Amino acid sequence: MSETTLKATAAASGASATERFLTDKTGGSGAPAKDVDTARVDTLATAVITAAHDVVRRHQVTYDEYNALKSWLISVGQDGEWPLFLDVWIEHVVEEVATASREGSKGTIEGPYYVPGAPTLDSVATLPMRDDEAGTPFLFQGQVTGPAGDPLPGAVLEMWQADDDGLYAQFAPGIPEWNLRGRIVTDEEGRFAVTTVQPAPYQIPTDGSCGRLIAAAGWHAWRPAHLHLKVSALGHQILTTQLYFKDGAYLDADVASAVKPELVLAPRPNPAGGNEVTYDFTLAPEAL
Ligand code: MBD
Ligand code: FE
């Protein structure tokens, strides 16, 4: 891929992710979806500010460093990379706290690239893809059940993923809308069988603010290859998760810290070509 393609990608992804967030999670207003209690804001804002004071004292932060931070924070907003920054470095702990006592399948972070309203597909389906879509064909099948193993017919699996270049439709330019995105409805036994291609590892855009932080700190910018899923059924809690590939690059070094052992697939060769795997989902009952 050319340098200019990469640059266009980085700039476009940040802005699109910001727009996406404002549309889906704040109703387009930019205001928080839910009011947060004053006492709670006091507690949390004080805790964050006090933690920052502590860092300044403990590490003897200089004015040069303070100003570098200030200009970096400004640029994150200008690049539209706050969704990316927060989902890469903070969301995994929010997810950990939110799901600590939930039964059923493990989940993990949503990340910045979910788009609601993907094309609805039958229980046996192929994700929308280009005629010449690159990548290893991949058959992903399984069953969605409730906590007691009760099959959930009509459950919905929303899937989204990067392509063989590690790029997401609707966030990187030049990819058809809804490419490798779909909304699969399970059959009368709660089963599904989706044909797709295996995604490539994902690299945080190198020319944006998050990429500059990574370079300045000497970190790496990669997430292991992954499939994103939201699994939902009437009367059950929605499961937001990701699935990874055994022996995949960066599995033990995810920049977003979102890998869990339960989420690593071990695909086998599919006699019909490519690879296949079976993975079942157990949904927790709706909280009372
Ligand atoms: C991704 O594809 C992703 O899943 C996360 C969590 C952050 C950035 C890009
Ligand atoms: Fe992702």
C-alpha cells in the first residue's frame, strides 16, 4: 500500500470515528447520552485531577513536558482521535468493571469502528465483500444459547472486521460501504454459519496523534487480527466481544489490551478451502 493511501486512511479514520460516536452514542448532540450525578462527577473528576497532580510530583514534570502534553491533547481533538485513544488505552478497564459479575461468554471492548445498521443476513450467510476480496476464506459457525444451554432462535450476531489490509469499511477510504459487515440472524436452533475472510492485524494510524504518542514512547502500534461481534437476543444481555486467531501476531502484545484466552479461536483447514471454526455464545439473562 502506498504512503499516500496510508495517510488518507489515518486522517479519515479519526474524523469518521468521532462523527460515528457523536451520532450513535450522543444522539448527534455532542452532549452525554445520560446525565451523570453531580456527586459522582465531583468524585471522578477530583480523582482524575488528583492522579495527574500525583504524576507531576512523583515524576517532577517540567514546563517543557507540560507544554508537550498540552499541544498533544489539542492535536488529539483536531485529528478526531479521542475515540481511538480512549478505546485503545482506557476502554478495556471499563469493560472489565462493567462485566466483572456477568455470567455467560466473555466479552471485550467495542473499539471505535462499530456501525449500527449493517445488512441483515440469513443464518447461513456470506458477509458482504468485493468480488476479488483478498484473504483466507473463513467459515465461522456456532450456536447462541441462554445460560441454561437453551437455544436462542432469532438471536442477532452483528459482525464487523478489518479486511486483508487491516482496514475497516466506512473508516478507510476506497472500501465499499458495509464491506465485511453484517447482521446475521440465527435459525430455529440458534445456529449460524458465516463465510468471510480472515482479517489482518490492525495498525493504529501512524500519522495521527495516537501514532505520534506510540512513536514518541517507543511502543508498537498493532492489534492482533480480530473479528468484532455484538450478540443479542430478547431477554438477554447484549454481548460485545472480539475473537482472535491462535498463533496470530501481536496476540500477547495487543496495544488495546483486549485479548482474553477465552477469545482465541483455533481454526482448522476447511476441506472446502480456507479455514473453519466453531464457536458458541452463551448470553446472560437480562439484569433485573
Ligand atoms: C480497532 O480495530 C480496534 O478494534 C480497537 C479496539 C481500537 C482501534 C482499532
Ligand atoms: Fe477492531
